Amino acid sequence: MHTSQFKFGWKVKSMNFILIIIWIIGITCFTLVGSLYARKYHKPDLLIGLYVTFILVSQILAAKISAFNLGFATFTGPSGVLVFSITYLLTDIVNEKFGRRETHKMIFIAFVSQVAMLFFLWLGTSFPPAPFWTLQKTWEQIFGVVPRITLASWVAFLISENVDAIIYQYFKKITKGKHLWTRNVFSSIPSLLLDSLIFIPLAFAGLMPIMPLIVGQTALKWIVGLINIPFMYLNKAILGKEINNEK
């Protein structure tokens, strides 16, 4: 019995490790392609597209609460937490290359996209199911919570993402463009905490225990924020010189 439990636990840890490696590869591929596009065309189009995609996907994935075994500890949080955390890297990349004004525009585009997603999810769910389609209840159980998650995300998103952009630009100014890691870390860490403190109670109060989710989500976001540092330097090297769009 103990042997089988050990084997099961080892398999779970191995699977978590494999998934994290895949996640790191995903970060590398998507952000670097976005940065290469920005360098070639001097436009943030692809970075904005990736940003919007990650925002929308993270909200759908947030309907599932997962256990993240990192070896030294296991945290619980919405499945979309690892995806959403990358959005702060993308805002920093755009802020670094194109300035704060372009970053705020990107955040606004993502907000409008969230409104559109919520509207069409509601519309598609409202249509009566075909007689042979038996998954309506399952569909409603999964996507029924998405509107609440999305509404909670709107509030947390608009506050935390804009705070991140403001703090990033502030640290960039006071360090005179040096010490990239300081603005990357000190803009993301408080913004990620702020997002969790706003989002989790609004999205899950009365449905799930709040404090474990806040602690788990914040811890995971902070770990991602630290992991993001070398990726920020790598993307900075690819982006090339800053395009100053501030007015």
C-alpha cells in the first residue's frame, strides 16, 4: 500500500515537473516570437495579440482549481494562474520597447476583448441545446462560473495591470533605464499581490475557501515573477533600442 502511494506521489510530482518545463518552453517560444516581430516591424501587434490571448485563456482556465506541486511545497490556485502571470511579462516588454502609453492602450484592448468574450459566451450558452447534445449541464457547470470570474477579473485586471505599468515606468525613470531587473520585479510583485487580493474574493467568495487560494495564487505568481527575470533580459536583448512613444 505504501509502495503504491509512493509511486503515485512520484508520478504526480514528475507530471507537475514536466508540465512546468513545457510551460517554460511555451514562455520562451511565444514571448521571443513576439519580440522578434516587434524588432522587425517596430510595432507591438503580435505582443498585444499574445497578451489578449493569455488574458482570455487564463479566465476560462480559472474555472478549474488545480494543485501545483513544486517539489518543496504544493499550492492550490486557479489553473490559469501560470498563464495570467505571463501577462505581466508582456506588459513589461511592451513598456520597455514602446513606453507606458502603448502599454495602457494594450490593456484597454484586452479589456474590450474580455467584454466581447463574456457576451458571446453568454449568448452561446443561452441557445437551447440540440436534442442529441447531452452536455448542457456540464457546459453550464464549467462556463456558468466564467462570467463571475471575468467580472472579478475586470476589476482586478484594470487596477493591477495599470499599477504595474505605472510602477515599471517609475522605476525605469529613477534608475535612468539601468537595472532592468528592479523595474521588472518591483512592478510585478506588488501588482501580482494586488490582483490576487482583489480577484480571489470577488470570483470565489461563497464557493471555495478564500485564503488558501489567495496564498497559493500569490505564491505561484511571485515564483513566476522571479522566473520571468531572465526572460525579460532575453527579450530586451532581442527588442533592441527603445521606441519612445511617450507624449
